[in-house]
Amino acid sequence: MELLFEIDLHDYELDDNVFSRPSARGVIFDDCGRIALVYSQKEKYYKFPGGGILSGEDKKEALIREVREETGLVVIPKSVREFGSVLRRQKSNKTPNTIFEQENFYYFCEVENIVTEQKLDEYEAEAGFILRFAHLDEAIDTNLKYKTEDFFDEIMIKRETKLLQILKKKRGTHDNILFC
């Protein structure tokens, strides 16, 4: 999979332990050119649906599971296509002397015309995660305004914002022509 960009804060020691947590994330557009995102009602940011790949789990299986859990959307397995990956490295916010390393694998995919019930974990429920279809400009503008004292989350949102900007550039401005 093509590496789209890296975020490496170099805020750690080179001999620190490495905690690796790969993830799979969905890039899903509707017929109106809006993108399906997870919106945090509490923190007021957008993120791509997806999350951690479990030990022994295939990336695409993780994508399908995570998208369904976070949004209720049902990914059509045959529609899954690679988009690219983003590598994130920074000092862990939980474990001393540890580097948090996360390769995020992004996939274009289509979903069935149904929405099932979300299955959020405690953190996601507390953040008030809901499914929202947004225009790229709306999501980018919202994320650019995002401020938090949690530097770890701020880096995550910067990653998602940069990917939204890449998608906007690739799609051009036609995503705002359709209004649904």
C-alpha cells in the first residue's frame, strides 16, 4: 500500500520500546459526494470510521468490523480498494519510555443501503460518536478549529484533516456541486 505521508514528532528516545497499533479506516462517499465520518459530539471533530486491527485479524476484516461498530454502516467486501497508509510515530501518552507507532491503512469502500446499530466502546460512547455524512470542506473546517489540551488526540485530528485535504485535492471541487 502506498505511504501517503508520515507524522513523526521525534519526541522520544531512539532506544525506547515501540508499541505498535495498526488500524484500518474507511473512506466512504455517498451519491451526493459527501463523506461518511464519525463525528464526536463532545469534542466537535470528524474522524474516519475505523480502528485497531486485532491480533491475527486481516486488515480488510478489521475495516469491515470497525466501520460497522463505529457507524452501523455495512461495508460491501468486494468494494474494498486500497487508498494509502499514514504512519504516525510519537511518544506514548500512556507508557513511559515507549514510542507509539500506528500505521493507518485507508480503504475506499462502498456500503449497503442500511444502517445497523452502533457498537461503541466506552471511550467512543463518552465522546458521543455518531455517523455523519459531510462535505469535505465542512469536515476540514471543523477539524481545523479543533482545539484540545490532549496533544495525543490533537495529532490524530491533524492526521485526519490532512487526509481529508488530500481527498479534496484528488476529487477537485465537484464534491460540492451536488446537494442532497
